[in-house]
Amino acid sequence: MSDQKVILVTGGTGLVGQAIRILTEKEERRNDERWVFIGSKDGDLSNLEETRAIYNKYKPNYVIHLAAMVGGLYHNMSNNLEFLRKNIHINDNVLQTSFEYDVKKVISCLSTCIFPDKTTYPIDETMVHNGPPHPSNYGYSYAKRLIDIANHAYYEKHKCIFTSVTPCNVFGPYDNFNPEHSHVIPGLIGRLYRLISQSIFIQSIYKPENSNAESFTVLGSGRPLRQFIYSYDLARLIIWALRNYEEVETIILSVDEKDEVSIKDAASAVAEAFNFKGNLVFDTSAADGQYKKTANNGKLRKYLPDFQFTPFNQAIKETVDWYIKYVNEARN
Ligand code: NAP
Ligand code: GDP
């Protein structure tokens, strides 16, 4: 059908991309849209020629740009140079090729973790460039900030509607559960799953009265605060932005400030979802990262005052159930 808009989702095989795919195959399906989800096997977006080949193949009218080198605190801390360079290359190739192919709108993804480390709270959309980011992830942060700069420059020079959304921490099915690379929620889910599996295995052989495997280790002090958004809620908001959001300025896509939780609370929710009755132990030799990055979603609320976020414990339970079911196919 030639009157269909082609919407290309880079990073379409990842956490957020898969949530968008599932929604657009069901309740968000529209006959005048054709969605194309690509991952790194379809081409390396840090390579300009491979990026052009993808655009030449699909000729997108709209682009949701999610592809990025992404990782949790510990992956960022030891790889700032790679996060900086890889993401600068990917973003420059995607935006410039979108311009060359006359794409009508590009929605890229920033993150609340790129905001200044020393700041007043809550943070809002006006504060992205106000000061240096937290030292743990400056490579990723500066590469992401440059998307916002580029979006304004493309608008100034060519009137392109290249914009961005700024999510808080995301989690859900299809996340990256690799212990070295993962963010906190998939890191905790993977570790508790392995702990419980190991404990069941040991008990089935030795039947000890009380296994030592009753301590669930949380990295850091557990005190830092985070806002977590379920990937399906974020996907719904990104689809809304694609169809309705016309500003070049970024928009924060976050749960409300009152829904911020501590890492300890998040670990307790994971433990509860597994019905784990053991203790939480905090490994304070591991870094805590940024204490908090509390973001204000007032701009989003002006557009969508009644948007309902999935309750945190329910979303955690659904993610844990998904992981248990698909553990062999998940990114471990
Ligand atoms: P993810 O699960 O790690 O997925 C990353 C995606 O990018 C995958 O589809 C991957 O493809 C693709 N990709 C990576 N390098 C590529 C390359 N060189 N060429 C082509 N594709 C490449 O990431 P996510 O969590 O869904 O994140 C999506 C977006 O949201 C990112 O821009 C991220 O910065 C942003 N964000 C994430 C969070 C979070 O907590 N996860 C929070 C705020 C913002 P393959 O898997 O096929 O290799
Ligand atoms: P951030 O929100 O950008 O800092 O990234 P993360 O999603 O990696 O969250 C990091 C916070 O979770 C820090 O306070 C860590 O100390 C804490 N944390 C606890 N356990 C883990 C874990 O297993 N993996 C990760 N990545 N962080 C953990």
C-alpha cells in the first residue's frame, strides 16, 4: 500500500523498540502506518554507508531513533570513551541521513541521566545543558546532549522537525539482563534468578536445612533514588509523540515525582515478585552513582493530564514473569 507512512525504528530489537513493536502490532495498529524495526544485524548505524543503505532500502517518512550504546552505571563507568564515540557516530549518521532522505519527523531518545550532576531539583527540560553531567557517565551524556544541539541546528538551517524525548530509567521485557552491561532492574532480576536457581539445585542434591544462598546482594548502598518507567508506558508515550508532538525542544517522559523509589525499594519489589524470603545485602564497595535525578513531568502532564502509568510493583511482577518464561532467549 503506497499511501502508508513508513516509520523506521532504529534500536527496534531493544527494550524500548520491542515494546513499541508489540503495541503497534495490536492496540496501536493503524492501517496508514507501516512500522519497520531494525537492530544492529540490519546494519551498523555508526557507519555512514550502512546507514544510507538502510534508508535506501526502507525510505522512511518518520524515524524513531532508539539505537545507541546503552548500559548501566558500571558499564558506563569503565567505558566513557566508547559510549561517547559510538553514540556520536550513530546519532550524526541517523540525523544527517534522515535529512538527506527528507524524513518528516525524527524522535530521538535522551535520558534523565544526562542532566547536570550539581543542580536544583526537580530537573526540567530547560536544564539539559546547565552544567557537567555526573562523572560516571559523561561519555554517554555528552553524546546524548549533542542530539539536542543537532536538533536545534537542523531546525535553524533546514526547518527539520527533529526532536527528542527524555525518559527516566526504563525497564521491562526484552531488557538487557547481562550482569556486566545491565541497568539496575534487569541486573537485580538476573542475579536473583541465578541465586534462586542455584539454591534449588543445591537443595535438590544436598537438601541442607538452611542454604547459605539466602542473601540477595544489591550493589551500592541502596540509598540512591530513581524514577522508573515501564517500557510499555514509555512506548505508548513515544507513539503519542510521533503522532502529536511538534516541538523541537525535548519532553521529559517520566513517572511523577512522588513515584520516585530508592534502589532498596526496587530490590524489595524484585524480591517480592520472585516470592523470595531471604535477606537483602548491600555491597557498599560498589559505586552508588548519581544520588538522584528527580525529573518533573509537568510538560507531559500539560499534554496528557490523564495518562496512567502502570503501578511499579505490577510492572516489576510482569517483567519478572516474562524473564522466568523466556530466560533462555533473553539477553543474558
Ligand atoms: P537496548 O535494549 O540496549 O537496545 C539498543 C538497541 O540499539 C538495540 O536494538 C541494538 O541492536 C541497537 N544498536 C546498538 N548499537 C547499534 C549500532 N551500532 N547500529 C545499529 N543498531 C545498534 O536499549 P534501550 O534500553 O531499548 O534504549 C533505547 C533508547 O532509550 C536508547 O537511545 C537509550 O539511550 C534510551 N534510554 C534508555 C534508558 C534505559 O533505562 N534503558 C533510559 C533512558 C533513555 P541489537 O540489539 O540488534 O544489537
Ligand atoms: P543509573 O540510574 O544511570 O545510575 O544506572 P543503573 O540503572 O545502572 O542504576 C544504578 C544504581 O543502581 C546505582 O545506585 C547502583 O549502585 C544500583 N545497583 C544495585 N544493584 C545493581 C546492579 O545489579 N546493577 C546495576 N547496574 N546497578 C545496581
